[in-house]
Amino acid sequence: MRATGSTNSSSNAVSLTVTAILLAASAGLYYLEVIGVPVLVILIIISLLIGSSIKIADQWEKAVVLRMGKFSGLKGPGLFLIIPIIDQISSFIDQRVRVTEFRAEQTLTKDTVPVNVDAVVYWTVWDVEKAALEVQEYIKAISFIAQTDLRDIIGKHELADLLQDREKIAEDLQKTLDANTNPWGITCQTVGIRDIIIPQALADAMSKQAQAERERKARVILGTAETEIAEKFAQASKEYADNPIALHLRGMNMLYEGLKEKGSMVIVPSSALDSMNLGVIGGLVSLAKDNEPKKKLPQESLE
């Protein structure tokens, strides 16, 4: 629970400097024979007590002060004084937003599928007094309770829900954690599910199932398209049956589209040639192609 910064140790730069100055002054007075040995001892003790009473807390933390074992108050941030021997600092509480990683391994879902889930929780201490007095090691407590709540959430949902509704499950987990940690003066702001790992055999089976589902949808779409095309052709046949001139023009357009590409060959039923007089049209098109001026080939250079 104690912060690792140098200013939060039992001694800091300010207290060491003040102690050194007082000890040096006492030694100088003794060297000049202004004071004797008894007074020198008293001055040394006073210097050490004054130096130990000077404490510093960083901007983002509070110091929990106990007086004769009882909670006295919170100090900091910055420079503050305590009563030596009577007061002691039990801990420095960091009030910044912190992150804790936790995971649930081989946890069964509602449909009995073992999964491994990795998650993180972002939390902060909003009441330093409660965090210091209500729970012994709140960092470990948050990690353990987060892991327990995550296992409970997994057991209440099926695998499909875990994979599809990550945000909702993370939101439910954040509310549960916040309700459990608020009595400690700690609030859980955000929970994020980083990864959900399922057995490899199950992953392969789900991949095959997804592939089969995509093929089924493709076949359904193709069948639907064929049905729509058949309906359109049925409507067109009715229109052409009552209007042979339109059918004749459509046939001419189809033949033209097929013959305008170079090197193309179009196979037309004889019945269509007879009914729509396409033989004459095809002959005219071929004759026109034969009468087109041919490109001259470049002469090869003689060696």
C-alpha cells in the first residue's frame, strides 16, 4: 500500500537536509566549547525528532496518519508535519486511475463450453479513509473479486452471447464490481474484455459451420435470383406474344450485339432465322464485314 516514491519513505530530502543542518550546528557549538556533552546529546535527539517530523506527499496521494494507533486524519499533498513518536504514517494512498489485469481460465459457460477470458478494470480510490480502514490490501482484493465476478458472469451466459455481446457483458461486470468495491471507497470506472479464447476443436467446428451457412445463403440468393429472372422472362414472353414486331427488333439487337465483337460466333436456331428473317440480316452483316478495307501488313526487311 505504500507508494514507492523516494518522498514517501521514512526519510526524504527535506527532512535529511534539516537534520543535517541541525546536527552540524550542534557539532559546531560543541567544537567552539559553547555547550557541553549533555547539551550536545539533547540537541542531537531534538534534531533527529525534528527531521523525522517532516513528511512529503506527492500531488496524487494522501498520507494516512495514525495517532497512538487510532486514525488521526489525512495529510498532503505537499509538505506536512507530524508529532514524532506519537504519530505515524500507516500508508500513502494513490488516488490516480489505475488498471488491474485479471483472467478466468477454463471457466464453463452456460452451455458447458470451457473458455479463457482476459479482462482489465480501471479503478480509482475516491475515499482514502475507507480504503485505508475498511480493507487490508485493496489492490489484491480488487483483483480477486474481479476474477470471481468474471467467472460468475461467464457461467450465466452462453458462448454465443460472450462472443457477440462483449460490451454489454463488460458493462454488467463493471456495475457488479463497482457495487462490491464502493464500500471500500473504491470505484470501478471501466471494464474491458480483451480476449476470449475457446478450444481449437470448437473454433474449427464453428469455422466450418460459418462456411456452410455462407454457402447456404449463397444458394438461397442464387435461387431467388433465378426465380426473379424466370418471372421477368414470363412477363417478357407475354409482351412478345402480342407484339411480334417488338420480338423482331429484340432479335435484331441481340444479333447485332453478338456480331459486333471481332472474332465472335453466334449460333442461332433455324426457327428464329425463319420467324424473324435473321438470315438476311446475318448475311448483310457478314457482307459488310467482308467489304471492310483490310489493314496492310508491314513489309519485312530483307536481309
